[in-house]
Amino acid sequence: MPTMDPNRKKSKPVDLVDSVDSRVELTESTRSCPFPDEVLERVLSLIDSHKDRSSVSLVCKDWYNAERWSRRHVFIGNCYSVSPEIVAARFPRIRSVTLKGKPRFSDFNLVPEDWGADVHPWLSVFSSAYPFLEELRLKRMAVSDESLEFLATSFHGFKALSLLSCDGFSTDGLKAIASHCKNLTELDIQENGIDDLGGHWLSCFPESQTSLEVLNFASLNSEVSFDALEKLVSRCKSLRVLKLNRNISLDQLQKLLLHCPQLMELGTGTFMQELISGPVTEFKNMFSNCRKLVTVSGLWDATPLYLPVIYPVCASLTFLNLSYATLQSSELANLLFHCRSLRRLWLLDTVGDKGLEAVGSCCPLLEELRVFPADPFDQEIFLGVTESGFVSVSRGCPKLRHVLYFCRQMTNAAVATIARNCPDFTHFRLCIMNPGQPDYLTKEPMDEAFGAIVKTCTKLQRLAVSGLLTDRTFEYIGQHAKNMETLSVAFAGNSDLGMECVLKGCPKLRKLEIRDCPFGNAALLSGLTKYESMRSLWMSACNVTMNACRMLAKEKPRLNVEVMRDEEGSDDSQAHKVYVYRSVAGPRRDAPPFVLTL
Amino acid sequence: MASETSTVTSEPPATAVVAVGSLNFNDTELTLRLPGESRKSGEKRRFSGMIDLKLGGNDRSDTECSVVKKSTPSKERVVGWPPVRSYRKNMMKKDCKYVKVAVDGAPYLRKVDLELYSGYQQLLCAFEDLFSCFTIRNVLKEMKLMDPVNGTEYVPTYEDKDGDWMLVGDVPWKMFVESCKRIRLMKNSEAINGSELLKKC
């Protein structure tokens, strides 16, 4: 184990996939680096991007060493691609870790429980390797209360915890964090499968806790003690992000805001009261002191009567998250009239096409738009938004780069128009909610729509396709999407050719996730030489057999080829769920019985 | 994924949420009304300790004590499609109906989502789970919960939209779900043993 000894410089680099050893043959005599190591390290410590740091580490041994000693933050996109021991051996001075676990489709219930991605083995290693660890950001990891308690008690300078889409813990684990982390600056709990046993955890912050900067408990359902919350907010003078849960009432919010005028991001609680007599006037000035507010979210149950309360801060807002407020078009229009500086906007499709017209006319600086379905499964009742709304936005918001759009009808012509209006798309995710639905006017496949996107939007990094699609779509993608890194496909394609085109044609592809498509063994194996340059491949409900998976595993020992067995175990020759990823850690040692590593 | 029902530990209730301050128990004063008198359409009988408690519920369709999730009877759904995260799905659940449940003598409140149940029996089962000291006791069609340790009986009552305290089980289930604002498990002074007045906590 590396120590803090200043004589540590000559330790050997660890053999990794991108290892220096196989690439560079510098000897002492050819060393031309004029800088002392300390200077090099100091210079490199200014580099934040982990991609840049990877590049830096490949230059030569000296740079490799300088880079690894100066790295403070490590980003691990797939927790099984490397082991905690390997990470600790290579990077001795880490203060901040970002760790992602389960495949993304686990968000949509496609990955069984107990699949893995347990954070505990990481914490165990880190407790001795990085006793001064300050930040931990987890996404789709399995986290237990025991792990949270271990975290809280093992790392004495621990500052920031962010849990997104994790599961396996309860509010008891949060109690441990609140009680023991004396220097906590950030507690960000988002959208987790958490066992909510009550709001008592918030009362566990001691009186001495004054350093909180970020507190997000919007997704927890239980009531916290308002008294404890109010006191906490008043003594944390550096609080800049506060996201409350639905249980916090409007008058309680008003009281809180008096204590934190320095707030930059606010998630409100319930944004209405049930009183009948003249309520709004008493809240009129609620936001008048919040001069630094740039983000507002929450707004649960906001009604036309109460929305105007936030008008005073709208002019300076850059991010408005209305995806939990069931607003109608006119309410949204009235609100957006005041929000001319918006860069990011999240909505529910209850606002309809008319609401989106208001977006187009009021928000010329808009860069990101997400429109979520209020009722994804009930198709009879409400249409939501259509191609027309999307086109309206594209006309008024030429700077759009990032879009997530759920709709029930779309046309090729509309998407082509949208692409022309917004050529700078970097993230384009269109979800036509009925699987395999064609252009509703021409009845043709939606191939030309996505063709237009990939041809026009050369900066495209992320793409999610939907609707009735033939192999043509994937031909277009393979031909034009040269910067695409992530592709999500569902209920699309005709044959192996589709997937082959993508694997052959997209040099920057890192993540490919496919479900319910007729891609088979030939398609899978066509990517033989490609998968090691990618983070992962997911294929479920396709036409892949176990034999093809075995072949892939045999040819590529540095890939983990995992097959998840279906519960019925009906057809053992078919591979129902395949997850392939590169790894320097070898096969998983913690795979549950239903995960077969080939 | 975390389990649906909270795990009840063997610790005393004091470790759970204490939010008594927000529930004004003065509001729960009982008032007498003539039986049969109603304000709106549909019969409504307020709970009165004096009147013989007989349930008129005809809506208890099932006797199984399992939580049944309501699912919209629409097209056959594909797993994980549309790709909306579970968290968002749960938040946008139509008619999510959370009500607070208070138990006489206990310092903590729990919450239940009435939309999760399709009848009174299931609701009582949920109470059994939430407050693990109870067992359901159906005597002469009366809906009661009993703490077998000391024989205290609890009668479920609820506050409706008009602010009146009613006996749980009086009205059809759907009407109850719509009008129920909060629930209180009220100690029935007629304990099983009859003789002792038992105080809990």
C-alpha cells in the first residue's frame, strides 16, 4: 500500500488496460522532461477532466506517476470495470470518488433485485487507503444502512454524500450520516429506492453542524421536524442548495426563506395552502430577499393562485423544474412570461402544445428541455404534447442542445424541421410512447426523422430513438453520428444489419443499450473488436443465444460477458439479458445465482 | 429496491417521527348528532362513543390481508416502458392519497396511502403491519384493533372533508377514500376485560 512517504516516486505503475508499459519504452537516458517532479505534479493538479488526465497518464512514465499522485477525484463509470484495490494502488491521494453501478435499464425494472453493485467492498478498501476521503457520489449502487454507518464513522473529514437512484438503505442510514459527519457540507438524496422510516434523521444533525451547503431531501416522503429544520437552516450560513419535500407547507417555506437569503437553488414543498380567506397576500413577499436564486424546483400541487408568488425571482432563474407540478398551458404561459433567462426547463406534458408555444416565445436562451409524461400508461384520457409543441419550441429556442421529449405522436417532417432549427443538439432523446409507432400522418417508419437528426446535428453525443424504425435508421446513425457516445434503442430495427452499422460506423460509441430488437448473434459478434473500447453493451429480449455469448467471452477475455437468467428458465439456449463490459478486475466475484458470467 | 412496507423494529416508538405538534388533538372532540341526519347526499353517521357501533360497510370486497396495488385496466403494459423512472411514476401516481394515522397514547404518527388498498379489511391489515402490536378483532361485524398485551381495544375513526369525526367502515370504501383526511385509532374505553382502564405509554 502506498504511503505518504515523499520517497514514493519510484513505485511501479499498476498494469491496466491502458497501461503505459505496453506503449512507451522510455529509459533514463532518453528522458527529456525538464521539470522537477513536483512542478509537473503541480501543473497536472490543475487538470480536472478525467479524460484529459487519462491522456496525460499515457505520455510517459513520469507523467503517469505525476498524474496519479496529483489526482484527487476518480470517476468510475462502471464499478465492475475495476476493483477498489486496483484503484487504491494506482491513485494514492484520492479525496473524491464518483461511482456508478447497475446498468441504466435497472431504472426501468429490467434488472432483478440483488444484482450487485454493492458499495461496501469499496468503502472497506477506501477506509484504509483514503482515510481522508471527503466526497462520495453514487449512482445506481446498492447501499445498506450498515454501509452508511461505516462511511459516517470511518472517514473523519467526510464532507459530501450524493446518492442518486441507489437502493437498499433506509432513513436510519441517514441518521448515521447526520449524527457523525461533523464536517458535512453536502447531503443529496435523490430518487432512491429508500425505506422511509420517518423524518427523525434530520433531527440528528447536532447543534454544532453549521457547515451544510447542500441539503436535498425532496424525494423522502416522511415529515421531518420543522423546528429542527428551521434551526439547521438558520445556523448553516453557507447553505446554497435546499430542496424540501412535499410535507413542508407554504407558510413553513416562508419561515425558512427568512433564514437563508443567500440560497441559490430551492426545491419548494407543497406550493399551496388549503385556507380559503385571502392567503396569497401574506406570501407575496416570500421571495423578495432571495436575490441569488437561480434554480427552483418542487412546486408540488402549485395552483394558479399561488404560482405568482415566485414571479419576483423568475427574471434571474436559469433552471426551472416544473416536472412535478401539473400545470396547464395558461398557467405555464403566465409564469414563463417572467422567466426570460431560462437555460434549462423541465415540464410535465399537462402543459400541452400551447404551453410549449409559450416556451418558444418566452425563453430564447433555452438550452435544455425535458418534457415528462404525467400519465405514461393512460392513453385514452390525455394526449399530452405532440410534434407541434416540439416544433414551436425549436423555432423560438435555437440554442437547444439537450432534449428529452415524451409524446404520443410524431412525424418525420416535424423532426426534420426541429433539426434544422436546432443544429446544436448534443443530447436528443425522443420517446414516442407507443412502441413501434410510425409517422402518424404518412404511416411511414420514423427513419427519416432520426436520419435528419444525425445528419444535421454533428455534435450529437447522446441519442435515444423510438417509434417504428427499420435498419435504415441505424444505417444513418452509422454513417453520420461520428460523435455519438451513447445510444438507446427499443422495439426497433429489422435485422442484424442495423446493429452492425452502428458498431462499425460510430467511432466514439461508449454505451449501447438495446431492448426488444431483432438483433442476433451476427450483430453481437460483429462488435468483437469494438467492445473493449466501450464502457458497456446491454441487450435484452433480442435474438442472441448462449453460444454466441460464450464465443464472445472466449475470444475476449478482457470483457465480462454476463447473462441474466429469466425466472422461468424457459429456453436455456437463448440469452435473455446480456450485459457486456470491459474490465481489468476479471469476472465478478459477487455475482448472484441468476447472473452467469461466461 | 426497498420493501414496500416499513420494517418495524423492536425499539420503542420514540425513535420514529414525532410530529404530534402538527396534529391538533383539540380538533378531535366528539360531538353528538342524531343518527340518520346527514348533510349531503349519502348517509353519514358521526362517530359517537355512545351509539352502538355497527358497520354498514358493503364494500369490503375481499378478506385477504395483502396489499393490492391498483392497476389501470388499460392496454397490456410492457415492463419498463415507457422509460420513466419508478420514483417519478410513484410521484405522479394519480390520486395518491396519503393520510396520517394517529394512535391514542402513542407519540408518533404514521402515514398510509389509501390508494394502495381496495377495501377496509386491507386497511386494517395495514394497521396491523404499521403498529405491530395490534391484531384485528372483528366482533359482531365491528371493526376493531386490539392490543393483545393489555386487552385495550382501538376503534378506527377518521376525519372527513367536513371536519367531522366518523367511524371507519360506515360508508362505501371509495367514498371513504375520497373524504378521509386523517385517521385516528381511538382507544375504546370498553376494554376486553371490562374492569381496568388501561393507559398506554
